[in-house]
Amino acid sequence: MGKSTVAAMFVRCGALVHDADAAVHRLYGPGGAAVPVIRGLVPQAVVGEGHSARVDRAALGKAVLADRAALLALERVVHPLVGADRDRFLRWSCRRRVGLVVMDVPLLFETGGERGVDASCVVSAPSFVQACRVLRRPGMTPEKLASIRARQMADAEKRHRADHVIPTGLSKGLTWRRVRALARELDGLGGSIWPPR
């Protein structure tokens, strides 16, 4: 949908961004806290030994995308680790006294994550634009994309639930103007969650 592009635009506006996908990459990388746990769940998805052991994301995806029980077991392990990473980020942001923090979270509504933020924002592009973007990624196939979409809430429902919608299917200039306006509106506004009291 363009979440990374929009997150970078929020950074240009002075926000600090916690990227849940980047947190997962760190957790899956050499020395990551998720590596030994995933070795116990899906041993074939971990390559290397000792401090160089890491999760092979392609092998992990292949093992869990078609197996709902395995996917749920993985989420039960990884979500708390990502939550701990997010909490460290929020404490660090609080010490820096920033007015606006952005949580870049996939599956926000699907996991009930909207209860942990003051405002939700959906980054949205037409499905054909999304498919064109995603299918350019290495290793992505139409079947894989269909499997991912099946786990996600429909875009129309997410737009309906969101407090704000950022369009990314037209021009970057339009997206930038919308992000800049939203950052100005939200920065320093103060909510019930951020900044912490």
C-alpha cells in the first residue's frame, strides 16, 4: 500500500516511527530473540549456528502460510517480542519529548492494535496498484499475495474503521501533502496514550 513511503514522509515531518516489520527483521536476524524460539517451532526455518543463526524468512513463510495452526503458534511467540521492542521505542521517544510518534503496524485492526494508539491511519491504494507493487518483490507470487490478502481485513473495511486515510495510488505529491497536513494536525495534540503522563 505504500506504508514505508508514508512512514518516511512522517519522519520528514519530525515524527519518530516504530516499524514493526523492521523489528521482526531484527528479531529474526543473527542474535535475534526470536531465533531460538522459532528453531523450536519450525527448525527448518533457522540457518546457521550459535550467534550467526538467523531465521530464513522464505523457509518460515513456506512452512506457516499454508498451516493456520503453525501461523498462530508463530504469532503467539513473535507478537510479544515485537511489543517489547515497541515499548522500548516508546520509552526512548518519551525521553526525547517528541510530539508525534507513528507506529507502522501491519494487521493493526486484525490484531486489535488500534486500542493502543490515539488515532489510526490507513495507507490505501487501489488493489491493482498494490498487486503491481507487491509482485515486483523478489520471491513474491500471485499465490503468495492471495494468501497474504486472505489474512487481511478488506481495504474498504480498514478505511471505514480508520480515523485518517492516506491515499497512495495517485501521485507522491498528493500523498506528501496529505501526510504533512495530518502531521501538523496531530503533532503535539496530546492524546490519552501519547504523550504519556
